[in-house]
Amino acid sequence: MLRKRVFIVIGLDFASRKLAIDSLKKRLIPQKSSCLNLQVYYGRDIDFDKVRSLFLSFSFEKERIVVFKESSFLNKEVKDFLYNNVKDIIRNNYLIFEFEKDYFFFKR
């Protein structure tokens, strides 16, 4: 079992990013578990209120995976909320942030 709770998937190739996320999901979610403990959100579409309710609401699943696609488009309020509450959020959640960027973009 992976002990890490936050993952970043970076790349320009959609298929490679999808493969990486699928691999993480298989390692994190037991095969017998339902897909109900996986939630996918897009950075352009999710706002502060939705993120806050997502992580402050009760989950019937023991653990869940939350994937943020297009993470570079998350607004400042959302980023601040995630940053300020990450210790509480990762108690019952795995976070995967996907970026459609070249790795070298982040080294600048």
C-alpha cells in the first residue's frame, strides 16, 4: 500500500497522464471496492464552495481518491483552501493533481 497521499501527474501527452492516473487508482483502491470512492473535478469548473463542501462533508467510504484535472486552472481561493487544510484533507483522501504541462515548465 502506498503511504503517500498527494500525487502530481505532469505531462503533455494525454495518454501517458491517463495511464499514470489509472495506475495510481489501481494501487490505491482495492479491486473489490466500488468506484464511488473516486471523484474527478476540473480546475476550470470547481469553485471554493464546491471544494469546501467536498472535503467538509461526511463520506461513507473509508477513503477516497480526488483527482483534479487541469490543476493549473484552480483559482486562488481553492488553492489556498487546499494548502491551508491539507493535513486534515489527506486523513481520508488521496489527492491527484494533473497538469498538462511539460516538466521543464515547472523548473523555471
